[in-house]
Amino acid sequence: MFTIYDVDYYPAVSIGEIPQILNHGYCYLLYDFGVLTETNYNEFLRCDQKIVIGSLAPWKEQLYHKFIQSTFIGQKSGEDFYYLVLFGEGNDMQAFRKKYHLSMAQIPFFKNPFHIEKEQFPFLQELL
């Protein structure tokens, strides 16, 4: 565990370690599963807000399609599911939205995620 700006980070946490972290009494917990697998899928579904981030860059687009088809078919965006895109063209994002009937937003570029700039506030406020 390490702390930056009064935020505690727990890298490489196993599913078995999550109950211990939950007992620390944090107001908010953010899980970064990296890649969703059978091992962590149930833990992901327990989250109050589920954020699915993918890329529509030409060399990764097929992976995002395959992931959505196999994992989230029938899970529409709504109160607790949010679909975000790191990279991709506007037309690609529109086609993806239409194909899966999802609401999606594009993530702005963060040069340094530990130093938030004014231009990124609207996106972060909307996410909150």
C-alpha cells in the first residue's frame, strides 16, 4: 500500500484481500480490475457503479467488441453501468453505440493523472 495526496493505493490486490480493505472504513473504494476475468467478475458485479473502459483504436476495436458481446450482452448502460472509450474516431463510437444500444462517453487525455487540469473537470464531474 502507498499513499499519494491522502489517497491510499493497493496494487495487485487479490480477491481474498478485498474484505480486509473493506474493513478499513473508506468512504469510497475504486477497483481497477485491469482485465475482467471469471475470477473477479462477481466482485465487479457487486460494485455500486460499474465502469467499463475500452478502446476503439483500429488495433483494439475487435477486442472491445468481443468483450462486450461475451461479457455484457444484455447489460445496458444505466444507473450502475458506464461504458467509456479511451481512443477512437467519433464515427466508430457512434457505430459501437448503435450496435450494442449503449450510451458511451470518451475519456479525455490526462497527461498526469495525479495532476488534474481545469479542462478535465467537466468529465470528472459528470463521472461523479
